[in-house]
Amino acid sequence: MADLSVRIGEVVLKNPVIAASGTFGFGTEYADIFDPGILGGICSKGITREPREGNPPPRLWETPCGLLNSIGLENPGIEAFVREVLPRMLELGTVVIVNIWGHEPEEYACMAERLDETEAHVIELNLSCPNVPGAGLPGANPDKVAAIVAAARAACGKPLWAKLPPEGDLIGAARAAARAGACAVTVANTFRGMAIDIRSRRPVFANTIGGLSGPAIKPLALRAVYEVSKAVGIAVIGCGGIVRWEDALEFIMAGAHAVQIGTGNFIDPLCIPKVIAGLEGFLEREGIGSPEEVRGSAQ
Ligand SMILES: Cc1cc2nc3c(=O)[nH]c(=O)nc-3n(C[C@H](O)[C@H](O)[C@H](O)COP(=O)(O)O)c2cc1C
């Protein structure tokens, strides 16, 4: 039997497949479809200090092989999350990764401090949301990455993953995250994109720019993972366009320790269980003991 477990810093995942932030609710929503406890981990929706209503509709726009979103971080805020949502996530039987977003390093630090009092396993610093009006992408700038990761590091003892945008100085940002105390980088969030309604002659989204995800971005995200994992000594979590187990293996062979699946959950709610089963079947057929044995084989 292949052992699918992987270690990311001090945390062990039972397999390398994680539900990506914003695409799997808080995990409990899927409990009628399959047992979320089989997952390597679940990332929460992005949580902010105060509750947010998110952007006005439309928030989703399909493109050939991809999905544009402009959700704008709708969430209940850190206090309600910690009190009402996190306890239910912790009962799911998998690693709980809390994705947080803020305007300034102090906001990240404040939420990290609050989460330090909880049983959450990992904090994922979302440095890459393209959907908050006027906020920019701190993850595209190594100095801003360093400031945010360092502030969160000083405020808590939990493992920190830095989720980067695929744009900007990606390698510089990943190195800055590692130096400031992150034990992993998630590569990557959505690519900034847009669509125009030719009848109204206006952008479809109120915020003009949205985030592109799904199979359309897979080769781009794979290249990013390949480059970052060669450049940094910390774990890389691959993310972008994974819908089949073969995609997940490509990311692992490019150097990823684990992968996250987002839009794939919208295409097929059983996407993640199928990817886990497919990975296990491949390793067994090929006589490979663990994902670690093939990680980075394509470098
Ligand atoms: C509807 C939607 C909501 C998302 N919300 C978040 C979020 O709150 N925080 C975050 O870090 N990423 C968020 N993402 C980005 C995904 O977690 C993921 O990084 C991205 O979609 C690329 O992976 P995929 O191609 O597998 O979807 C969201 C993506 C989508 C499609």
C-alpha cells in the first residue's frame, strides 16, 4: 500500500490534496456528498477582521476552460468564525487551514493572535486576493510580503503558509515569505482577468477586474510552482486548474509537496475524492511508496 501522507513543516496531511479557499465553503457543506475527513486538509473561505458582504452581483463569469470570480471576500469576520464556524470545521477529521486577509500587517497580526488561542492547525495568509476594491496585491511585492508574514509570525506560534499571486516578483515574494517565517508558500491564487458585456459595453464586474481560475490557468500555475520550488527551501503548495489526478501528479513532479483544488469542486463535487483515489492507484500501479518519491522528478 502506498503511504499518501505528506509533511508540511510540523503538520502531517493524510494525503497531499487540500480543498482551496473559497471553493469548499467551510467543509461542512459537502458532508452530504462525501466525508470531508478523507481530505488532506480544508482551507476556510478568506476571513477578515470585520464581517464583509462582498461585491455586488454578478460575482462569477464563465470563460472557455476557466472561471472569473469577483466575490470580494464575503465572510462572517474573525470573531463569528472562531466562535461559530471553526469548532464545526475542527470536527471534520482533517487539517484545518484558516485563510485570512487584511489591509495592513497589523490586521493580519490581530487575526493570527486570535487564531493562536484556537485549535486551528495552520494559518494561510492570503496575500493575493484580486477582488477587494483598491486593495492591490501585497503578495506581488517582496517587502510587503515580508512585513505581513513577520507581523503574523510575531503574533502567533501556528504554522504560516503565504498564499501568493501568480503575478509580480513571485520568486522574490516566496523567498521573502520564507525568510520572514512562513513554512510554506501556496502558489498560486487566481490570475487577474476581466470580461466585458458587449451589450452594456461595460465590464461585467462592478470591480472591473476579477480572478481567473480553472483548467485555463493550469500550465501557468504549473510553471510558477516549478520555478518557485527550485528557488526556495520551504514547502510549496501547488494550486491552479487541477481537476484530475494526473494534474495533481504534474504539480508534485514539478516540486509541490501538496496541492489545492478550487474550481474543480464546482465542475464535479466529487473531484477531490477522485483525485485522491487516482493518486493512490497510480502510486500502487507504479510501485511508488509515497508522493515524496516522485516530488520534483521533473526538475
Ligand atoms: C469563487 C472563488 C472564491 C475564492 N475565494 C478565495 C479566498 O477567499 N481566499 C483565497 O485565498 N483564495 C480564494 N480563491 C482562490 C482559490 O482558492 C484558488 O487559489 C484559485 O481559484 C486557483 O485554483 P483553481 O484553479 O483550482 O480554482 C477563490 C476562488 C474562487 C473560484
